[in-house]
Amino acid sequence: MKVAIVGLPLSGKSTVFDAVTGMAHDPAAMPDIRHGTVHVPDARLEYLTRLCNPKKVTEATIEFVDIPGGAATEAGARDGFRRALPEIRLCEALAVVVRDHDAPTVPMYRDRIDPAADLREIWDELIFGDLDSVTTRIERLERALKKPSKTRDHELRELEALRRCETALEGGEPVSGVLTADEDRRLLASFAFLTQRPMVVVRNVSEDHVAGPAAPLSEHAAQTIALCASAEAEIARLDPDDRAAFLEDLRIELPARDRLIQACYEVMGMVSFLTMGPDEVRAWTIRKGSTAVEAAGKIHSDLARGFIRAETVSYDDLVAHADLRGARAAGKVRQEGKTYVVADGDILNIKFNV
């Protein structure tokens, strides 16, 4: 799972990246794309580890990408964003950082502190990026359709779908509202539309506002969270034993990493299932609604190919009955088939034969 962290110059975007990954950047250095892989916190693994004493524990991971914001001018921001579009398209979700505080030591982008206006500016760039791709492809298809072709029917279907996207984008609406059918999404999957990506808005606030509610700024954002990037970046670099006290001072229950990961999982519709044994305890990330055979394929293609059944117990039932033996005695261990929809926290043992 890959998430692009984007924002206008001076928004605190790179500082949010630092807070989430524990890395550090030099504000005086030339901006560059940075990648950081983060372990997804999951307290359930701790319990399973105590239960199994495995040789190995493997957490799920999420990759964050710090997208350069460009020079601190309107033209510089636009140029920087458009150069980064290919990298952004490789990501499955967007975390959009908007500045929502006035720090005397940090200059203001375009002499304003207006998170709603900043978000509209970024949204317009997403719209423009998709519209440019759509109009270019429409022009090519229209030329191609003037000549006989074996792929004519496919091209006509693509053209019809693209024209619907064009109409939506010209009205400032995302393509996600148009590409609702699976067939349309498959047909245009190669475009990797920016306005099809789920979006989390991160309001970068001052320390005295971090505990307050994060009011939404746009109907296009699936979630909005508030954090103080500078404080959170400092906390991320502390020893784990010292972090709790600083979070308590800020009246924050969870650090930035946990909150942003949680928001990304929710907007992308992701859940985790677990596997346990003496060799390894592991968390696996799948899309909500995935079946048991799809979960098996996440572990290894052989498990999906030779799938027989999934021995399944929920994490809560396992804890309630102390261990797998207790859960089995209580009738909480189920034998599920290929079409079973895996729930968050399910512990699976795949039975297969190849």
C-alpha cells in the first residue's frame, strides 16, 4: 500500500512525512521525492506473539511518498506538482497537507493562511492532471476511429467512458463519481486517475489546536485529521519510552503515524487478517470484502490454487478463550469455504493441496 503526501510549499508536508516515518529532512536542501516504509501498529500481534513464541513476527507495512512542493510561488507550486504527477499516479491514496496555523518563523505561501483555499488549489491541479490525460486520449481515439480497425468496438467503449469523465472533470467533479461500474474501472485502469484516489486531508495546526476536532474542508475528502507536524516530528525522533509523556502533554491519544495510517486504511477500505504459529506471527493487509481464497492468495499463490478450506477464529474469540485450544472447545473455530468474506482480525489457517 502506497500513499502520496502532497501539499503546497510551506504547508509542512515534508514535516508530516518526517513525523510519520521518523526520518528527517533538511529544509535548505533541494526538494526531492522521498520514500519511507512504516510498520502498521497492531496490538493484536503482541498477544499472538506471547501465545506462540514464534521465531519471527512480521507486521504489515505502508509506504509513504513525500512529493516535493516546488518553489514557494503559485507558478513554482504548479510546476513542482505537475512534474511529480507520474510518481503520484503510482500511489493508491493521497494525504493532502494544508497549513492551518500561523508561525512567525515560517513564511506564508502567497501571504495567506487559508487551508480551504489551499485545498481547492491542490484539487484543481488533480482535476487538471486527469483532464489533460483524458483530452489527449480522446483526440487520439477520434483520429484512430476514422480508419477501420479490429479493436474498433473496444475503442468506442473507451471513448464513451472517457467522454463521461471529461464532462465530470470540466465541472470540477472527480472521475470516481463516473466510473462506478467494474467494467468502466477495468477499461480505464491504465490511466491511474488522480481524482479516483481516496483522499485524507491533514490539517497542520498549532499545538494548542491539535486536540480539537478536525472539521472537513472538502466533500471530496473521505477523512480529515488534525496534527501539529513540527511537534509530532520531534516526538517521532524520541525514544519510545519518552513519547507517551509528550503525547499526553498535547492531549493526543495516538501519534501522527498511527492516526494517519488508521485514516488511510479506512479511506482505502483495507482490513488485516492474521496468521499464527511457531514459525511466524504475521499481519496481512487485504481489501474489505475479500474472500478466503483471495486472502490465501495473498499469502502464496499455491494456497489459493489448492485451497480446501480456511480454519478461522476471530481475534476477540481467541482472547476470550485464552488460546486456540480454548476457542476450539467453545466452538469458536470455524471451517470456512472459498467464498467466506474475511473480517478484520480473523486468524486464518489455510488448508490446501497442490
